[in-house]
Amino acid sequence: MKSRRGMPVRQNIAFTMRILGLDIGKRRVGVATSDLTRTLARPLATLQVSDADRLDTVVAEVMRLAGEEDGVARVVVGLPRRLDGTPSDQTADVETFIAALRARIPMPVVTEDERLSSREADSRLSVRERDWKKRKAMLDAAAAAVILQDYLDR
């Protein structure tokens, strides 16, 4: 479909399920969600986890969100890499987590490059909130939203 000026127009298509974004950390996992049109990502929550319960906590949250009216069609997990694109110290840990997550949930799990997502999230948060402690509490969910937005934009 084209506008009167010949430019493509994005039709307002309503999907039936959201896409989740995850920023995996050792102590915190950021969770973000898309809107139903899969156009915009927004921070949702930060889960406090430990190594022992991280997978169980994330699976429980994904399944809880999947059980809501809008459901979950797919999960996007940020994959850490160095700035030059090579694997970082955290890459293997997150890849192991992703493999375990795929075995435990019924929806597809895909990866998205998360380079500089936390820096971008902090930059966006600092516009509204000057207090670092308050920003830090929101940072992981905001980073998950940056990761998810990159995926949606692609």
C-alpha cells in the first residue's frame, strides 16, 4: 500500500502475541515486551536471580507472561560480544542458558547482539533520572528493551 505521495505505508496490523526481550546477567535479568504490532519495545521488569535459580526464575516469568491474554510468540535473548564481535567472557554462559531455556519453553528463542545495549539504556534513562541508584534499578529492563527494539527494527 502506498500513500498519496507514493511512499510505502505500514498497515496497522494487529498481531495476537507479543515478543519478549531478555538481558541475561548473573544477578539480574532484564525483561522487556513488545506491543501487539511488534513495533515498540518497553521495559517490563528486572528479575533478581542467583546462579542456582536463574533458569527457573526466567522460565516461570516467561510462562506467566505467555499465560496472559496477549501471550508470547517468541523470546529474544541478548547475546554478549566484545566490540569487535568476538565472544566475550559472558558469551558461553549466556549460550548455555539459551540452550537450557529452549529446552524448557515451547516458544522459539532467538538471539540478538547486545553490544552497548546497557550503555544505550543508561544514556536514555539519564535524560529522565539523574540519580544513579534509581537508574541502576531500571537499567536491566531498559537494556532488554534496547535489545528487543533492535530485533524489532531489523
